[in-house]
Amino acid sequence: MKSLVTVLGARPQFIKAGVVSDALRAGGVLREVLVHTGQHHDANMSDVFFAELGLAKPAHTLGIHGGRHGEMTGRMLEAIERVLLAERPAAVLVYGDTNSTLAGALAAVKLHIPVAHVEAGLRSFNRRMPEEINRVMTDHLSDVLFCPTDTAIANLKNEGITQGVYLTGDVMLDAVLSYRPVAEKRSRVLKQLDLRSKEYVLLTVHRAENTDSNERIEEIVDLLMRLQQPVVFPIHPRTRHKLASTRSLRGLAKLLFEAKHMRVIDPVSYLDMLALEDNARLVMTDSGGVQKEAYFLGVPCLTLREETEWVETLEGGWNRLVGADPKRTVPIVNSLWNNNGMRPVGRPNLAAFGGGKSAAFMVQKLMKEVR
Ligand code: UDP
């Protein structure tokens, strides 16, 4: 059987890969070899997803994390090249927009191994985002480009990429549709946190643009301190780390963590996250995945950024770009919370994201394309 090397490293990639791995196993034509770069390595950022999503144990664990972007990507490139030379796969599959994605694609293409990119064609048009650089580069290195939306196809066309491009829908919708009922049954997180459905805001923040500069993270803390609603905040290690990095930020973090309306908790498992999203009255996030999941679940979302790659979620006001300015954002939170005229209209358009059949479609194409 031909083999396919999948390069993974970060939380959202484990979630996307779960459903594709299942479909690859069902297809029975390609043997998947998992390479875990180590970019996310804590038990609650990595292991928990392998267990919950039934991912196979990685055949290669590279243990590369931390350091600057160039350093991390360079070390991954070197290590992945060694793995590819040993495995000699028929193709390499990469996901999304992390350093692991770019390193996997670059290592493969230099060895003349075809690259397939899941979540191709997304653009924020903000080159200051490390993710934007990673996704543009990866798309230009890829032979097979799996686009989740029409917008992604159009973005690639604008950059002259039309060969090997498929509109597949979004595997994250597949995951939400298959795991939502499981989360409903199995997750105990609401009980554990003593939360009632639709009586809290769910928050995540971790993008570099929100956590790299002291001013920006201070602005976000200021915004959060001004909210009057109960907020549940599974904090990303990067954000926790940043908030511990200077004396003044540590002081602010203490105020935030001890504020009566805030519940700052460690990152949660995927099933617990789905349960928290599904039962939130409102989601506030800068995460790509969480924006989409809120949309798929029909929960209004405020995105703490100036742009989004997932423009479809903005339709009907399901998602709104609010940045981080408290003056602008607090009234919007109050209005949405109280259902005061800002209620989203219509229903989320799941068909625009492939309706939950993306993984099977991708695997069909892979089985055809990979020779
Ligand atoms: N997620 C999770 N536990 C958490 C926070 C997020 O399982 O505590 C999941 C979330 O449901 C989504 C994915 O992680 O599927 C999003 O990943 P992240 O926000 O790290 O990255 P992004 O999507 O912005 O690339």
C-alpha cells in the first residue's frame, strides 16, 4: 500500500486531521504515517486530542517547539526531511497555516514529493501575521489544494493558482457535526464549572497580533475587565506566558484572573470546547477555528481582530470584527447579550462549508491524485 505522510504540530491540526484520518482508514488505499513536529506538546494542547479523536500514535515525534519563527521552522525542515528520506511517501499532507505546515510542505517539495494542503486559499491579506506568510508560501508549494470555501478558490485564482485546486468544504464542519452529539453526551464541563447554558461568554485569545505587544494585550485585559457578563476563558499557553512576562503584565493578569466575572481555566479538550461553545450565549475570540465553530453551532461571535479569513461567517451578523478597543466592543457585547437589536439574522450557511462531507471528498481526490 502507498504511504502518505501527514505532518502535524498544533492543536487545530489535530482536530482537522482526526476526521481525515478516519476517512483515509475507510478508503483503504493510502497508509497514513503521522509526523508530530512537537509545536504544541503539552498534554492539554496535544495528547488529549489524539485520545479523543482516535488519531493513531505518531510514527515520528520530532519534539520541536519554542524559539523564534525562523529557528523553529528551520529545525522542523531539517527533521522532516530526514523522516521523508526514510519513509519515501507517495505524498505529504499538511494542514492550515502553522510553522509545521510550511516546514512540511517545503521539505517535501524539495524532495519532489507531491504536497496536498488542507485549508488552502485562505487569506487575511495581513502579511504581519505569521500564519499569512505560512499559508501563502504553502499554497505556492502545493500540488493539490483543498479549498474550504469559494472565497479560498477565488483567492488562489488571483495568485495564478488554478491547477490541482478543489472546492472541498471545511473538515472542521465535518468534525463539529460528528462530535457535537458525542460532546452533548459525554462532556461534563458545564457541570464541573457550575455553568448554566446560555449564561456566559466564552473567550479565547492567542493570536500573535493580540499577544505579542504589551499595549495590545493591555488593551484586551482592559476590555475584559470592563465586561459585566460571566466570562469563561480557557487560556492558551502563549497568552498565559505573555501575561507572566513582565511585572506590570503580571499585575494586570492577577486582577483579571481574580475578577469576579472571569473564569480563567486551562485549555480544554475538544469535546469540552464544543460543549462550551454550544452552550455559550456569545463567543469572543481571535481563533480561526473558534469563529467557525461558533458559526456552525449558531452562536453569535465577536472576533477580536480587524480582519478574518472566514468572511462567510460575517453574513447575517453571526460574526463581527470588533478589534480590541473597549469603547467600541463593550456596548456591542452588552447589546448582543441583552438581545438588543444586534441579533444575527437568518441561519448559518453550512452548505457554504461543504455540509460536513469534506473529509470523504478529499480522501477520494487524494486516492486519485496520489500515484
Ligand atoms: N480548542 C480546544 N480547546 C480549547 C480551545 C480551543 O479544543 O481550550 C479547539 C477549538 O474548538 C478549535 C481549535 O481548538 O477546534 C482552534 O484552535 P486554535 O484556536 O488554537 O487555533 P486557530 O483555529 O486559531 O488556528
